[in-house]
Amino acid sequence: MTSVETMATYIGTKVGGGLDFISSSGAIADATASVSFTGFDASKYEGYLFLIGNVFPGADNRQLHLLTSSDGGSNYDNSQNNYAENTHKFAIGSNALVHSSNNGTTQIRIADQVGLVTTSETNMGITGKVEIHFPHLAKYTTIDSYTSYYNVSDVYTRQVGSGVRESAAAVNAVRFIINGAQGFGSGEITMYGRVNS
């Protein structure tokens, strides 16, 4: 017989598809312009998971976006036609699914029209996950997102999105940004790697 801790020591990252903790933003300070992650390692991981915990914008009616890099974070792709995206938003009470798509954008939307005024809006920031699939391949990289938040109209919203970086080059860093000069208000983002073997 053995303990769970001992098993974890021996198994560790040897189980393909498991998750390794890589890094965390820690508590994001007010007015932070961006949060970047550069801990990509193609020898260990086939994909990455980012958990978003109550991330608040620094001002009302803002969006959370993601940018990619192919040079380890020295530069991030933010030009027209770098990305294509599809998003679906479900807002409680509206009985409607809002769909939008953009071909030829400067970023990938993770959350849209996030509120920061009412009690509901100030008690729940953007919460959810972002998944990046096989970014080490010199192909277009697909990025999926699943988030919940209260929108600018104080309506609980579930947003599902998918974006693609339209460049046949490996991605080895990402950056999260909030549009607007105020940047982030608070929250935390944590990065995990999906073990490849």
C-alpha cells in the first residue's frame, strides 16, 4: 500500500493528457495593462489550459482579448487579419442566442461587454477557461474559450468562442488584455500544460 502523495511523485507527468501547473498571474493589480504567459514547452505539452478567476476590467463595458506570439513574447500579433473568430452569447432572460463572427481581426475575444457598475457585476468577474490546441505545430493555431460574467446590462451571460491564429507558425506565448486605457481591475489567470506522454 502507498499514499496518494507517493503515487503522485511516481506518476507525476508521465500520464499523457494530464495537466501540469506552469504559472499564475497572481492577484492582478488594478490598472495592469496586460497579462502574459511565456511558459510554453513543446517537448512536454501538446496544449495549454488557462483558468480565469473573477477577472474584472478597470472600467465598465469592456472586453477581454487574447493575443499570440511566435517569438517567445517579444512581439504579439495584433494586426488586421491575424485572427478569425466565432462567438456565441447566451444571456439569461433574453431568450436569444447572439452569434457573431469576424474574419480578419486584431485579437480573439474571450468576453464581451463586461459590466462593472451594479452589485451583480461587481461580485462576479469574468470566470472560465481558455484552451489552446497543439500550438507548437507550424499550422494555424485554434483557441477555444468558455466564460461567464455579468454584462453591461447586468445580465448573467455565458459566452462560448473559438478563434484561430491565421499564420502557419508555432505559438509560444500569449497575452491577455482588456480594451481601454484602464486595463485590468483585478482577478487571476493560471496556466496549465497538457502533458503529451
